Amino acid sequence: MFITFEGPDGSGKSTIIKKIHEKLVSEGYNIVLTREPGGTPIAEKIRNIILDNENQELDARSEALLYAASRRQHLVEKIWPALKEGKIVLCDRFIDSSIAYQGGGRNIGVENVLNVNLFATENTYPDLTIFFDVSPEIGLARVSRDKKRVADRLDNENENFHDKVYETFKEIVKNNPNRIVSIDASKSIDEVFDATYKIIKEKLNGLH
Ligand code: TYD
């Protein structure tokens, strides 16, 4: 079972995933928790290049290719082997982030980014994707309130970029009703956690 979590910056995604992971492990599930970009040493090195605020010259298509390269490395080294062993893989961001951020935000086209990614993933799609729905206004306000968080190259993009990312996410959700479940992430952490947990348990129990 391959489950991914998506959403704009500041959606609270990472906090919820950590709690979901702890809960499922306590119930005895065999889980691999991972994230993108990154998840393996090579993919984490690619992540550092992409998110480094000094890399202002990084071209939009180069950025998309780097995300896709790190995604493939992550699949080869970690996700595919874990799925083969029958584990549940929980992944913080995956292909939909590339479609939304590079395809929409960077405006290089959803089709182009999809094609590059299908080459990278050999058509590997998650069984379930949870979309944490929060407007860019609320999300970015949370990011700037979070003192521990150092804003990376993507966080620091302008409002127009984040609006386009959000619009594209909403399109992806609309076009993939069988795979993606949307959760109102403007609510409290406990409420978002409960909604997320319920959806995942239904999926794991074959009810969804
Ligand atoms: P990260 O700190 O992991 O973001 P968050 O904690 O909000 O999930 O940084 C990842 C950044 O990279 C985030 O701004 C989204 C962006 N991103 C893309 O633009 N394309 C992608 O394919 C992925 C996986 C992430």
C-alpha cells in the first residue's frame, strides 16, 4: 500500500503524518515513513540543491528534472523495495507536488511535468493520496509564524506562485476522485488527524 500526502506549504501535513505514523506503528503495521524531495542519501543531496536559497539561477525545467531525478532514486532505493516486501509506505509529497509546483507554479505545463515524471516513476502511482486543503493565505501565515522553520527557496516564492500551486492542486484533486481524498486542513490538528486516520484505516481495511 502506497499512501502519499500532499498540500500547499504550511498545510500542517508533516505534523499529521508523524502522528499517523506513530499511531499505525503502535497498532502493529509495518510502515516506512519517507518524504520528497529526499528519502535516501542521494535524493537528499538533490533536495539540498533544489531548496538552497543561493541557487537563484536554477532554471524551472532543471528544477522539474531534479525533482523527478530525486523521485526516481527514492523509488529505486526505498519505495519499490518496501512495497515489494508488503510494507505500507507513507510518503510526504510525491508526483502531485511536481504537477502543482512545477507544472502550475512555475508555469512549465502540467503535461510536460507529467511526462517527465512518468518517465521517472514508470507509472507508479499511489494507491491513496490525502490532500490537505488550506488556502495559500492561511498556509503561508502558518509558515511565517513557525519560528523553527527556515524558509527555503520554494517557500520564498511570491504570492502569485503559491496561488497557482494551490489552483493546480485543486484541479488535480478534481480530476482524480478515485485516488485523492481532500481534507479541510484549516481545522485544528486533532480534527485533521482524526479525518486522516479514518480515511487511511478505511483504505487499509479495504473499505475505501
Ligand atoms: P519541504 O520543506 O519538504 O516542504 P513541506 O514541509 O511544506 O512539505 O520542502 C519541499 C518543497 O519543495 C515544498 O515547497 C514543495 C516543493 N516541491 C516541489 O516544488 N515539487 C515537488 O515535486 C516536491 C516533492 C516538492
